[in-house]
Amino acid sequence: MIAAMDFSAFGHLVRLALQEDLAELGDVTTNAVFDAETGALTLLSKDSGVLAGSGMFDLVFREVDENTTVEWLCREGDSLAPGNKVATVTGRSASLLTAERTALNFLSFLSGIATITRRYVEAARAGGRAAVLDTRKTLPGYRQLSKYAVRVGGGINHRMGLHDMVMLKDNHIDLCGSITEAVRRVRERWGDQFRIEVECRSPDDVDEAVAAGADVVMLDNMDGETIASVVEAPHGATKLEASGNVTLENIGALSAAGVDLISVGKITHSAPAFDF
């Protein structure tokens, strides 16, 4: 079940995108050719993957002309194949043509993220039980939408930003002096309000983070042999997360090694646009 998303909160992004296209004079081509005529468009999939972002598609057409009607033939999260009819859009011809590219840009962007996420999720499940996480490597201003698309694709949001989880990375630890001291300071400041994740560069780091009470340890750029040795060592309730240079080719092996989580930056920063 995909959690509901209030796309109306992103009206500012729609207005910004339309302003890029329309500026002061509007759609000079369409406005010269059409007046009050009405028409219909059919949205077709030209790709294989996952539908995400239908609410943004709707929002663009409503922003241009509130009388435009969009009828969806597929639902959010559905698998698409080339040639599938996805939606029909009816209204004033001028409104349809003015809005179509901006609407497609949002839909292609979000469906691309959902599609590549599902591929990683399926590859991880084929190897083991690890869940696929996203990262903060997102297009600025589009994080909430991007992470929504990750959820549509079956992934899990790691953290929304710097405000909702503690993540002690190598720079924090190096400047602080040790993992133990960094965790101690966090607990002193926040108690148990936030989960604490610690980026670890070696098995010794993992041992120290577990002893310090970390909730999650990130196995940063560790090779398969090292990850296997960490998984076999006692780590209690601490979750193990693999991260760094994760690909569709190696995620199955990482999952099979027994980690709980695998974070993948490219599902948000390098997802190919879905072709409609």
C-alpha cells in the first residue's frame, strides 16, 4: 500500500516550471493557432517500469486550466510496458498543449526514480532479505517528491534531512576524536530522541560503534569478504547497512551476505527519465 501524498503542497514547483516555459508572453505558438477549440490527449507508456507522480501530472494541467480533466487508466505503482494507455486528458486544446511538456517532465522524472528503485529492490530480494534505502543525494527542492517515488518503487526512505536522524559520518568522528565520544555527545544532547547511525570504515570501527550503542552501523565501501566477517561477528540489535558503489550487479550478493539494509544514492541522483 502506497502512503497518500498531498501533491498540492508542491504547487510552487509547478508554478516555477510553468514560468520557465511561459514567461510573460505565454505559449506563443499554441495561442496563435488555437482559441476555444477542445480536444483530447492520450498518455502512452513508451518504456517498461513503474508509474509514479500522477498527482503532479494532474496538478500541472489544473494549474494551466482548472477545467481540464484527467482520467487515469493505471494506478500509482502499477507496472507499465511499452504501448500501455496510461491516461486520457480532455479540455481546451490550447490548455492541453501548453501544459503537456511540464506535466510529462514531472511524470517522467518520478516514474524514472520509482522504476530504478524497483529494479534494485527486486535484485536485493533475489539475493536475500535486505531492504533498499535512499540517501540525501537528491535534486535540491525535489527531495520529498523524489523520496515519495522511492516509496512507490518499494524502497525505504533513509532520512528526509539532517533534522530527523543522527548520522555520524567520518568527518564528525575524525573531528570529534572517536566513535565512542561522538555517540556519547549525541546521547548527552538528545537522549533517545533520534536513532543513531555510525559510518564505519573497518571491522574495528563496527565493534566500537556497536559497543557505544549505535542503532545502525554503515559498512562504508567495504568489500564482500569484510562485510561477511562483520555479519558473522556479534552485533546484537544493531542493524547493518551496506553502502558505497552499490550496483544492480552486486546488490544481490550484498543482500545475500546478510546485511539488513543497503543504501543506494543513484536511485535518486542518476535515475533515467521514464519515456512517455
